[in-house]
Amino acid sequence: MINKNSKIAIVLAILFEILIIITAIKSASSNPWSYLLFLLWDAVSIFIPFIIVRIANLKKITLPSSFLSASIIFIFITLYLGETLKFYSMFWWWDILLHGIFGAYGVIIGVHLLQGIMAKTKNITQNRFSKFTLMFAFCFTIAIGTIWEIYEFLADYFFKTDMTNGSLEDTATDLMIKGTCALITCLIYYFSKLKKTNRV
């Protein structure tokens, strides 16, 4: 097995599921069906990282060792804390923080994906391979970020949430934050890799 299900990730998933269930029970009589349906989606989403790891193992694709735990925590603080408990409304910086984290960590996932799929050939220099890897990682992050924005729109439409704040400005800002953090992470990775190569 290339990517293992860590005990920490399993414990986190169980704790988060229990918390979501308790919230659903307490709010069953005082909230509309759309709220309870979104809580159900919160509970289901916690298992998505496990499915991704399973697929990656079948395809022999290497993911970051922290992927499972980081993804579960991110889904929880995004959907449950952000939308269910209204952190997006309570803290103006909550949305910016999450999209920034996503932009940075998306690059790390992208780098691992490409390095797991491709090996550097003899006729490609390490510098050129690093540039190509980071270009892929950056584009990967932007693509996943765009898919997330589509998800936010669909959640607002079907579950009557307020993830996009009903504005194009929010979506554009989210994408710019992801892009900026992804670019900064790429530059840090590239120069640290370049510095390490020069030492050898």
C-alpha cells in the first residue's frame, strides 16, 4: 500500500462525524430541511479523502503523507465550521484564510502527484524538471480551486447556503488568493530545490 490510512486521520474522522450527528440531532426541530441536508453532506464529505487515497493506491499514485489528515481537517473547518456554524459570517478573514491554505497545499499535492507519475529522464536537467513540476502543480491548484468555486455555487443553489456571498467579487477574490498563495509556494519550493541542487 503506497498511501496508508493513518490512525490520526481515522480518529479525526470519527470525532468529526460524532460532532456532526450531535449537531443534526440538536437542530432537527428548529432548522429547515436544507440545513439538515447540508449536515448530511458534511458527514459524507469527511469520507471523500479516504476514497481518494483508495483510488491513488489502486493507480499507484503517491500522495503527501499528511494528505488524509489535512484533507479531513480542511473539509471540516470549511463545511462544518465555515458554513454550518457560520464562521464565514462571524470572521471576515475565515474565507481568505482557507483559500490561502488551499492554494499553498494544492501545490504540495500537485508536486507529489507528478513526481509519483513521472520520473526524471536522463536528457532532462533537474532544473527543467523542477520547473515543469511546479508549472503542473500551479495549474493543478488553479483547476481544483475552480472546481471548488463551482461546488460553492451549486451548494448555494441547492442547499440555500451562502458560500459565495451571492457575488462574482467573492469568487474572483477566492481564485486570486488561491493563485497568489500557489505562486508563492511554487517560488519557495523552486528556490529551495535550486539551492539544494547547487550544494550537491
